[in-house]
Amino acid sequence: MARTLQTASAASAAGSTRPPPLTGYRILDLTRVLAGGIPNPHTHLGSSMILGDYGADVIKVESFSGDDTRSWHPSGVHLLKDLARASDVLLENYLPGKLDSLGLGYSAMHTANPGLVYASITGYGPDGPSSRRAGYDVIIEGEAGLMHITGEPRGAPVKVGVAITDVATGLFAHGAVVAALLARERLKATTGRWEGEKVDVSLIETQVAALANVAHAYLIGGVEAKRWGTRHASIVPYQSFPVKDGHIIIGAGNDRQYEKLCDILKRPDLKSNPEYKTNADRVANREKLVQEIETTLLTQDRDHWLEQLSAAGIPSGPVNNISQTFEHPQVKHRNMIREVDHPTAGKIRTVGIPVKFSESKPTIRLPPPLLGQHTDEVLSSLLGYSDAQIAELRREKAIL
């Protein structure tokens, strides 16, 4: 077991007048990847990581020998129920029905702890024709339309560079968990009942929702989407362009900005040409105009162009690699690179918390824990297990 626990000293060190917003809540995290396939772990680790960053006490139950559900001892099931009784939230990502068959599904856990918020993250949801299928980010990207709209117009469909469907599902999950906790508090205040609920989050529903304006263009207007690369469907020029030493993005969103762009490029011919006079004209003659702009931009490096574009108030920016991203002065200023002490690796750098609060300051309190690092601590201090009980669980291979 691994644990992330907020302490008063951590809040004080962060200069906060309040503890982090989820201080006092406990999350039991059962998410993992099993043999037989279920959603990619970025999703669930992301949601519990966010909850932990916001101050919750996260207890991560991890496997130490493959698919542990195949050989779970009854004492291990009993242990998980004890942990659930002491928790506010349970996160799991098993295939639908798997935990029910072990006596650890929502019904059983609700009986053990009526106030528990039970969050299930799956590929396709708990029911329906695809519910038993494994869910993987790249497959869902293709199946739910994202890959169809990603890539160059004349190129093949491509996946996004990170597991974005997983990440988005984690964000939806963490928001839903917090909403369910608020609903539980409101129910207690208005009726006196202390009752949680089940929250279902799936990769495919998340990705369909994330189609946003593309989805509505189809549902309302019947417009089938296509790939645009970095281009905008209805604004020109609004895309990335090659320059002498890389790529930049230019978004001339109106006629005045386009005229300023022509001045910067020293291309009065593009400014006076009636084929490019209005945005509608530029959209109609996109290919010719883009080629003309590219030819000029390739004569100078990106800093030359970005300095002038910025001074003229034209939306623009560089296409950075990862090294350049973490060297970005605003990224550094907003503390998006944090350093923590790891018990075996020494000092390690990690990504900071992207949300800032004015008073209750989230903070990265612990480095990634070692496997089983906090098992004895959790069982003894939280559940009150004796040394003999812990030794027996270890003998039965219920714990590491």
C-alpha cells in the first residue's frame, strides 16, 4: 500500500492560511491495469493524484504479483472492506462485474459504508453492447471520432501526442467525485442522511463529450467533420507555419490583424490583392495565400517574427519542444516544475499543480512511494490492526 497524506506542516510550508481544500477526506484507490485489459492507468492515477494534490489522504492498493484478483484471499477482501469503511471515496477501474463477483462491488461496499462515493472508471460504461470490452486510449480516440479529425487534411488519421482521452476521463472523474461529496454533505445537512452514491465514468463517453463544437456541428447542422491539421476551418491565416529554425503559430483573426501581418511580412501585394481582402476571400483562396506567407516566413528565424508579431498585437507563439516548454519563463514563474526528495532516487523533478487557490494551497507533499511503503502504517494507525494480524495477512500473501 502507498499513501499520500496532508499534514499541517505541509500547509504551513506552503504559506497557506487554510489547509488544502480536500483535507480530511480519504480516497481508497483500487485502480490498476489487469491481465485481460481495462482502461489505461493514466486515467485513474490522474484522478486520484488530483484529489491527493488537493489535500485528500489517498491510500493506493497495488498489486505485487500480476493479476492479484485471481488469488485474492478472503482476508484480503475483508481488509479492503475495512479500508472502505474508513474511506470517503473508492476509485476502481476493473471490468464491469469483476468486483461484484468478489463481493467488492458497489452494493456490497454501500452496505459496508453507506456514505461511500464509489467511482468506477471503465472503457465503455457498466452496461450496453460494448461494456465488456477493454478500453484503451488510442482505440477510443479512433472509435469516438477524435482520430478522424486529427492530422493533416491529405494525411492519415493520427492520435494525439499524449493519452488525452485518458487524461480527460481522469479530469471528469475527479470533478464527479468532488460533486458527489458535495451532494453527500448537502443530503446530510437537509435530511440527516449520510449516503454516498455510485459514479460511472467511461473513456468513450468522455471522448464523445470532448468533441465539443465538432459534435454540435454534426448533431445540429448535419456537418461531417474533417481533418484540418493546425488550420482553422473558417479563419485564414490561423495555423502553424514553418520558419527558418522551426515553426510558429499565427492567428490573424480579423481583417485588421491580417493587414498588420502583411506589413510585418513586407508584403503589400498580399494586403492589396482583392483575393485576400476579407476573411471570406482568404478562406476561398486559402492554399495560394498560405503558400505565399510560408515563402516569406522561411526567410527569417522564429524569434525575428515572434518579436514583431507580439509588438503588433497579432496572436502568435512558438511551437516548442518539451525542453523549450519547461524553459518557458511563464511555466517557471507559475511553479510548474517542482522538486521532491525520493527515498532511493534522491531529488527528482516533477510537474507542478496546474490549479492555484488563493487561500487553501495544494502542494506536492510526498514523492512517488515505494511499493508497500506504508502498508504497516495504514493497517495499524488507520484500522487498528495488531502486529499479529498484520503478520498473518503477510503470511497469507494478502499484503506485501
